[in-house]
Amino acid sequence: MKIGYAFNELLAVLLLATGALSLAWLLLRRGRQHKPWWVHWGADFFTVIALVFTCRVALADWQRVPSASMEPTLRVGDMLLINHLAYGPRLPFTNTAIPMGTPQRGDIAVFRYPPDVSQFYVKRIVGLPGDKVQFRDGILAVNGQPLQAEDLGWGTHPADAGQRLLRETLGGRPHEMKLNPFVMGRLPLQALGEPDCQSERPAAWTCTVPPEHLLAIGDNRDNSADSRAWGFVPEREIYGRVDRVLFNYLEFDRFWHKPE
């Protein structure tokens, strides 16, 4: 699920520009009674942009969900609260992060899309470095644990029409996912191949996650461009963890919703 571009980099550019205008005004304002137009439109915004930029880099961020690849957990239109402190804030213009934690199996993580790091994606982390992940007909198991998925029946939400909802358990953490009964996980395994992965048949494969990488899969198993399509996620590209749905203009009952 693509959720946008690196907005923090744009804020950083605006911060540098307004900072330069603020410095210029400090040096030139002696004896001047009136502020020129560029001070009103530039330097005066420096404090506001600095506060927004600091909060987005160091504490939390927000992004809107535009697609259905993480349904039923995240819905189209959800505004997500992304916690940077879960893994550590990232310095703009770099892949350098201040480590404060590591992703856990089952986390809903935001990361820089590996083929194009200017975009952010959100998926569920299902495999950590060294994990052996088994995929059978849309259901996952890790490190030899039995496949665990409770059938919850047909989806009742309009976006889940014709889909089977299941409660899957990974590493002791349950979450809901959905399957198209006519597909059942038979999406092409395009990017996960030898030597890390072995495919037995469509919708049946096993992968060992390489060092310093993660395996990320969408909860909408039959409608998600995820690690199956573009490969493992480098740990250095992890951006934050989704902790809350702030609101959704289309579904008011999702205000401050905590996704599983």
C-alpha cells in the first residue's frame, strides 16, 4: 500500500529557505520600521515550519491510506498515526536512524518502498531476520509453528463483500486478514526466489528471511503488492510503526481506532 512521498524532505527544504530569510532579516533590519514582503511570506513562517518538522521527524507522523491492500485492518481513507519512537527517528535526506527499537513480528510498519525510497508503503511485518516463513493458501506460519487461522465468515463491510475473513496468529499476536475464495493466495511469487525461497506450487512457498531484512505482507492477501512482488524490506528502510487510526472522513467510528 503506497501512502505518499517523503514529505519530511520537503519540510526540510522549506525550513532551510525560511531559516535563510530569517537570518537575512536579522542582519538587515537595523533601522527599518516596516518588514518587506519576503519577511512576511518567508521568515515569519520559520518557527511554524520548524515545529512541524521537529514533531514529524522526532515524535510522530501522519499519512492517509489510499488503497485496500491492508484491509480489513486499515481502510481506505484512514489517517494513520505513525510512531517514530518505536524504532527511532530518521534524519532527513539520509538513511540514518537513531536506533530506539526494532520491528517485531506482527507490527504494522511504514517503510520506504525498496524500488523507490521516495515513496512510503505500509505492510505487516511477518518475518524477522533468520525466520523461516511458511505460506499456504494465503495463511502464514513462522519457524515451524502450525498454521493458525480461525474462519470468521463472510465480510460484512462493503469493501469485504465476497471475501472470507480470518483471524490469523503470528508469534502469539492475532490479527484479522481476508482472502478471496477464488484466489486463496495464488498470486505470483515474483521477487522471492532462490536461494532464500522455495516454491512448491502456487500459493505454497517457504522463505528464510536474510540478515538485516524483513518479510512484509498485506492483510488483504489477494490484493496486495508486497514482498511477494518486490522482495524483502531492508531494515534500514523502516520508517515507523502504525499505532492508531486518527480518523477517517468516510467512517466516523474509526476515530482513534487501534489496529490489531
